[in-house]
Amino acid sequence: MVQTSATAKATCPNERLPERAVHALHVIESLGPGGAERLLYTNLKYLNQGEFRHTVVTVFSRDPHWLEPIRNLEIDVVDLGCRHYRDLGRGVWALWSLLRRVRPDLVHTHLWAADVVGRVAGRLAGLPVISSVHNMEYDSEARVDEGVGLRLKREAALLMDRWTARHGARRLVAVSEYVGRSAARLLRFPPGRIDLVYNPVDFEELRPGPEFDRGRVWAQAGIPPGAIVLLNVGRVSSQKGLIYAVRALPEIVARFPQAHLVSVGSVVDRTCVAGLRAEAQGLGIADHLHLLGPRRDVPLLLRACDIFVFPSLFEGMGIALIEAMAMGCACIASDVGPLPELVRHEHDGLLVPPREPGRLAEAVCFLLNDPVRRATLAEAAAAAPFKRFHPAESADRLAAIYRSVLN
């Protein structure tokens, strides 16, 4: 059973931290616009700066999307300079040297390459390591469409993840119950050392302000006037299932000609981007698909959309869906993994089977045909996330895990 941080805290009721601030060193693959990177920034922002101080280490020299926001928190960021996975051995050496020099109290890792590098270097340096598990890409839901080559790579990644977790990680932090169960089963990690801490959502940053002109928002994004906007937020990759939303679009456009599918998120997977454009061209709806790339005005776009669609094939948590709900969007999501933990079907959103564009089109048209129902779902969605995903509460839970590990 995945334990909450409250359980972790109870294991050491007489815990006492050193008088000086605890130094937590966070290792992550890069500081791009993804959910794990956003999670790191939010945790750093809300963890008690009097009790903790932080250093952030990136494995790869990649997209610096969150670099300046983290530096604005007066936190040092160090880059190990790796450019490819074959550089990870050099990354272990560089991190081990850094750990020996700065001597943090604990190491907290995020994402596969950072997990491997951080666990090995932390073990060599004699430091406790905590790893946040954001996704279980080894699970059966993630492996349906993969070929032999990808399957072999995934098996090798699983073996490395499993070995370093069991021998180098003191605790795992799962971002959902689903991920916690998968980590226990696939990584063969003791369930009693897996803590559940839901991804926090910084609700303050989601508020777009009183000034709001829907027409201007979409005009500035290049969307035609009077469009019905079906919005998806997330990196463009096969995992996010956007291809099925594209395949649902002809049926939707036939009934609602003003419907447009708008994607916001990283477009570094050029193969997936090209596939989406080719599919839309072949279906005759290329003018109704808009890939905007990463943007910093996501709250405004959420506020301005008609329906939020989230057709993912698998997720660790689905933080973009939580943010859409918090912004009061009528949401349609895949019935996979942890998403039923977030959406109560027909109460604060709709769940549809993954990989079924017909069912997705049916759900979209149902809500477009019934504005009252759409508004009711949106209102219920807006109230749901505040109870479980407040960043201060998540930071308190994470701090309790840190204390438990140090004691």
C-alpha cells in the first residue's frame, strides 16, 4: 500500500532537525516546459525557505524554460553538461564530485536519467536519495503501439530504473495512487517506502486577472473569429493521444463547422508533429488544427476555450487536466491510469475510452449541444482541485518525507 506523508511523519514522532537549514539538492533531466519541471518549481516556491535551502542540478543542457523562475527564487542551478544518454556515466562522475564538494543533506531526483544519475552518485557519496515517480512508461497501457526496437529499449530502461531504485533510493514519491501501485509492482520496490504526494497546482499563477477579451485572446493566437475552441495542453507526443482528437475532428466539424482543435505544448517531437499534420491534411481538416507550441499565457487560453480535451493514452498524474478543471473548463479525458482519480464521470467532467475517436467526438458534440450541462460540469470541476492539490499542503507533505528520511 502506498503510504501518505502523514504515515511517514508518524514513524518518527520525536524528529528533530539540525538547527541549520536542511540542504536539499534536486536533480532533474532539464528545466523544459513539462509537468515534472513545473512541479519542481512549485515545490521550491512553497517549501519553507527557513527550514530548507536548495540547489537544482540539471543533467542535460536543454530547454531553460524554468531556469529564470527558479533563479528568481534565489536558488542556484548547476548543469552537468550531458547531451545524450550515453553521457550519463560522465554525469554520475560530475554529480558525485559536486556532492562531495557541497555536501547536501539529501538528494531528490526527478525523471529517468536524473533518477539513474542521482541514485548512483548519491549512493557513492553516502547520501539519502528520494525519487519522485511521475510516470510509469513501462506499464501495459504505454506499450500498445511500440515496435520491437522500442520495446527492447524500454526493457533496458526498466532494468536500470529498478536496479538503481532498489539499491540507491531510500524512498519513492508517487504523484498518484496509480503510479504508486505501478512502481511497487514494476520496480519491485517495497510499498511501505512509497509515499503519495499529489502534484501541486499553483492556483495563484492560474488566475489570469480581471481583464479578459476572448476574441482578442484567440485572435492573437491566430485562431479564426467565432471559433469553437477545443483545447489540449501538453507536449505533442504519442503518449498524449492527440492523434485521436484529430481523427475525431471530422465528425465534430461536420456538426459544428466552427470547431477548431488547439494544442499548446512542446513540439520537439518532430515525427509526431509531422504525423498530426499529415493526418489532418488527409482528413480534410488541416485548417481546423492549430499547434501553437509552448506558451506562457495558458491560464488565459484555458479561460477562453469551450471544451478542454485530454485524450492521453497514459499519464502519471495529468497536471494539465487539474489546471483546466481549476480554471473552470468543461473537461473530457481518457479513462486511463490516474485520470479517474481526478475526474468523476458526469459529475465534474466526462471520461471516454482511449484510442476511440468516435467516442471522443460523441462526447464533444454532446457538450456542445447542451450549454447548460457544459456549464454545470465546468462549475463542479472548478471546485474539485482545491481540496487535494494545494501547493502549500503538498510542500508540507514533502517536508515530512524529508524529515523522516533524515531521521
